[in-house]
Amino acid sequence: MKKKVVPTDIEIAQAAKLEPIASIAEKVGILEDELELYGKYKAKVSLDAIDRLKGRPTGKFIDVTAITPTPLGEGKTVTTIGLSLGLNAIGKKVVTCIRQPSLGPVFGIKGGAAGGGYSQVVPMEDFNLHLTGDVHAVGLAHNLCCAFLDNSIYKKNPLNIDPYSVLIRRVVDVSDRYLRKIIIGLGGKDDGIPRETGFDITVASEVMAILALTTSLKDLRERLGRMVLAFTQGSKKERKPVTAEDIKVAGSMAVLLRDAIKPNLMQTLEGTPCFVHAGPFANIAHGNSSVVADYMALKLGDYVVTESGFAADLGAEKFMNIKCRQSGLKPDCVVIVASIRALKMHSGSFKVVAGRPLPDGLVKENLPAIEKGSANLVKHIENMKLFGLPVVVAINRFTQDTDKEMDLVAKIARKAGADGVAPSEVWANGGEGGKELAQEVVKACQKPGKFKLLYPDDMPIKEKIETIATKMYGADSVTYAPEAEDKIELYTRLGYAKFPICMAKTHLSISHDPEMKGVPKGYKLPIRDIRASVGAGFLYPLCGEMRTMPGLPSEPCGEKYDLDKDGNVMNLS
């Protein structure tokens, strides 16, 4: 593979000649009356389009996921966008659906999330910075709910709320570890009742999960009303949930979100349409973009490419068991992204230290390391096959990857059951570099659909958890802390047992322990607590310690961002 000098992401994005978003909308079949412009290059699309398009054929639905993340990256978003470009390059009408990033990681450890190289969504500055304000609307609706709840307790507590049972914490879309644990209500009598609480990052809010899963404005309003915020005082069997409807705030929350529910339309570097909407994390929520964007896209395009957060054991499993279960959507194909150097990392033979050169074994041909590390890829292929779907492996190729290494990964993937394998060279070559992958995906989508969920609705809570733990994570069994046992009893009594399960665990391992690399075996999965997102419609067990508020690294990405003399954003990547 010849080395190609590629400018920085922002240089490529700012040099691109963009089409007016009205033209992109017209090409894909969105009417002028359905478009709400936010400047020249981004717009919201009215939900009226969903009703208008109902009679159209449904496109093929492709979910892009990946192997377990490593510090070297796998290129999942780049490949998601690049696959769309590749499908367009071979003459297919395609629409992309991806999440909107949180500003926490953008200014923290990760940077932007609009793809990279010649496989990007543009304008990338708008994509990464505010976009149309949806995340802020989510945060405001969430914090309004918190204020109403505390006010109800303060104003003579007419609902008999137990102040120490409050489940909801305030949110802010900044990575700020100092806000993880705080005490509110300090001061005098007029300043509230002191209690310990904290902040979560905005995308961890149940409101964001609801926005991503809702199917209509009416459904959004009803889901917000069902959010459980606290419990009443009394014995275990007497305690009742207190909802957003009970404190009379759900209507105001819906008012704040009436524009945020509309999907945002943008474009790729090659002028294909892309919906950017909703952004729940995949390790603490379900990690997928919005259902309403998918509904639109599947009637506008012959192929729709979406992306699930983190690896197949997290975002993709939740895509199937939560998003598809609730929405009625049925995927036609799964794409698993891997890179040669990430597979080498999964061998456990290398340690990467920030600021130091990569070890030789990672950048030079190393077939034994690939052979060992590919066990992680094999497990994810097996996991996706449990859903009855064809699987295509995309090898995100870097310049140092040799033909022998690429051939070895392809051989291992096919032996594990992959229906297709192809290199992805979209970072350097855009749609042209995604043609081979696109052809494999088209072939996979032509196979008969046998999509199935991992467990039925009426399976008991413990059995659902144990099904995911043993089949997806390879655990031997599951252990439950007393608090988790109490919650299972409570949620069963309250009628929540039919909800799907949204496992909250580390993204750095298939297991609950980030230090357990590759394909962990012979372990017990510990469940320390189980919480209920009743509005979103799922239960989320906590596997080990989970942080819902990230912290900034020693050198945050935000240190390098600035404006030039003309007001253009500099160094965003």
C-alpha cells in the first residue's frame, strides 16, 4: 500500500465545496416545507416527513460496530461514513445516520467525532460544536426536572418523597470530575434541604436515551412523564415511584424538546445525506442514534448505514435488543470494523504509552500477534451471528499494514463465520476506498433475513442478564449484590420486569473488568446494582464501577482549539 500524504481533518473539511443543505434535501426527497434551515449547511427535518413517506419501500439497514476498543483506535465512524461513500460510488442511493457527539469528549480526551480524512461529515466544526443545540435542550429539560423535584420536597413535600431516595442527578455537557460528588442545599433555610448528589454528563441523561428511542412527539411526552425520579417514604413494600408526571414537569420538558426531536440533516464530503441526531453513550446507555432519523432514512434511501457505540458487545447488542425491539426496525447486515494494529494490541503483548513511539511489533509485520489478538474479532463475529444476521468484516487499513497481515485477518474472519471481508481505505481515498467494502455489504444484504432477538420480553430479569453475560460476554455465571437483589424484587413488583436490559459496563473489555483483555473466560460477572430508565423503557444493571461524569486528561484536546484572524476554527480534529 503506497503512502499518501493526507492533510489534517479540519484542513480537508474547510477546503471542501459544500452544497447548500436545501439541495441535499431535495436530492434525497425531502420537501421544502419539511426543512427548517439552520444556516446554509445544516437543517432540521419535520417529523411530518415520516408520515408522508410511510408508503415507500424500506431500504436495507446496516449497523456498523467494531472489535473491543484499544488506545490505537479502530476507525468505526470513519468506516461508517466511508461505507456510505462507497455505496454511493457504486451507484446506490444511501443515507447515513450517526450520533451527535458530546462536548465533553470533544474538549477532553477524544476530540471530534465527524469521521476523518476524506471520510467526514461536514461542516465538521458545526457537527462537533453545538450543531442545532439538541444536547443543550436535553440538559435544560433534565435540569428543569431536577429543580421541580427538589422544589416539591422543599415546598412541604406534598408527595411524601423520601429525599434520600432521589435517583436523578443534574447534568452538564463538560467533562468535570469535580462535579461527580457534591452537596447541594447549603446555606440558610431559603436555600433548600442539604443532601449529597452529583452531576452526570448530559449524554448520560435518561432524557437523551428517550430522545434517541422515541417514535413521535406524543410518544416523547408520554416517555418523559414515566421517568422515575425518586420514591415515597415508607417500608419496602409501601414505597411508590415518583415520576416526572407526578411533579407536573413532563409537559414543560416536552416543550423544551419539541424542536430537538427533529433529526438534523448534514452532508458528507462527497455530498451524500447524513442524519446526525441524539447521542447516548453506549457503556451507560444504549449508544445509538435516533429511531426517528432511521424511520426517515429507510424511506429516503435504498441503503441506510448507521453506527453503534463502542464494540459489538455494547452498542450493537443494545441496537438489537433495545432499539430494534422498541422500534420494530430490522437490520439486514452487521459490519464489524477492525484494524491490524488494534488486533495486535489484543494479543496482550504490547503496552502503548502516550507521547512515546509505538513498539516495533505494532508497526511492523507481526503475524503471531495478529493470530492471538484476532480471538477478540472472532468472539464479536460469533456474538453478531447470534442475532441471525450476515456479518461483514471491514479491515481499516493503515499504510504500514502488509498484504500478509490483511490476508491472515481475512482468513480468520471467514473461518469464524464472516459472510464477507474487505479492506477499508476510506480515510485516505473516500468513496473510492470504500467500493470493495460496499460490494461485500450489498451481497450480504441480499441474503434472506433471519433477524432474532437474544431473549423474549417475558423472560425474568435475572435470566435476561445471565443470557447476555454468558452468551455475549463469555462469563461463567453472574453474582448479585444485595442491592441488586432488592431492585430485582422491587422492579418485578412494579411491573418493570418486561423491559429489555441495558448493561452498564466498561467498553475496554468484553467483561466488566477493563484489565481483562482479548476474550476473557472463567469469570463471574458481578452486578452491584440495577437501575430503571422507565421513560426510555429499559433496566440498566451496573457491572462494577461506572463513571457517568468523565474527567479531563492531562492535556485536553481543547488546549489546541482556537480561532484564526477571520474567525475560522483552528486545530479541531
